[in-house]
Amino acid sequence: MEKIRNLSLKKTILLYFVISLTAAFLLSGFTVHFARNMQNKIWEKYIDYADYTDVFQQYGKKYEIEISRPNQSQMNRLDHHLSEMCDFMETYSVLIFSIVGSVAAVFFFYKNKLKTPLQELKDASQMIANNELDFHVSYENKDEMGTLCKNLK
């Protein structure tokens, strides 16, 4: 943990973004997989199994049978809305999770790397403005902000 605390600002933000985008793509993959499975289960309710049985008997397991999307008029209201929600999640989950992950990375970067030293520098500049030159800056990390705070001593 000490090693991560003392990473440079550039390396830290890069690390946060790599972690957040990796998590976003993994979550997106699981979401797309779940949405497809759910959508197929919904569509299976509206299949005419006689058509598929004929194809299966004629060709056996040589071909993969894809379930076609039923018309809105064929589905009940709940199934139609769930199917549309699954479509939305398949299409936009990568974008949504990437944006949320990026915002989270920036938030955590600010909270963990910038907030404390900026407050220390703000307090120090206020003391200098008040001509109180006997102060101590207590930020001790060995990153760029730590160097800046150390140089005020």
C-alpha cells in the first residue's frame, strides 16, 4: 500500500483508469451475457416448436438454431418491456459502465491523491497571507504533491 501511495500522479491516475476500465469491461461482458440469456428465455415462450423440430430432425446437430425475435403484438406487455430492456443493456452497457468507471476513477484519484495536499497548501497559503510564517505542512507522501508540500518547510 505504501508503494501505491507514493506513485507519481501520472502513474496513479493511469492505474485508477486501468482498474476502472477493466472492471467496466468485465461488468459489461457479464451484463451482455445475462441480457442475451434473459432475452432468449423470453423469446422461447413464443416459438412454434414444430418448425424447429422439423429442422432439427432433418439436419440434426449440424446447425445452430437461432431464435428469432417475436413481434411486439405476439408478446405480452411485460415480456416486451423486458426484451427491450435487454436490448438496451446489450447495446449500451459498455458505454454506461465505462463512463461510471471513469467518473469513479477521477473521484478516487482526487480523494486519495489531491484533496489532502491541496488543503494543506491552501492552509499554508492562508497562513502566509496572514504573515504567520511559523507553520508546518504535514503531508508526507513522496509524490509530486508531497515534494511541493515538503518544499514549503
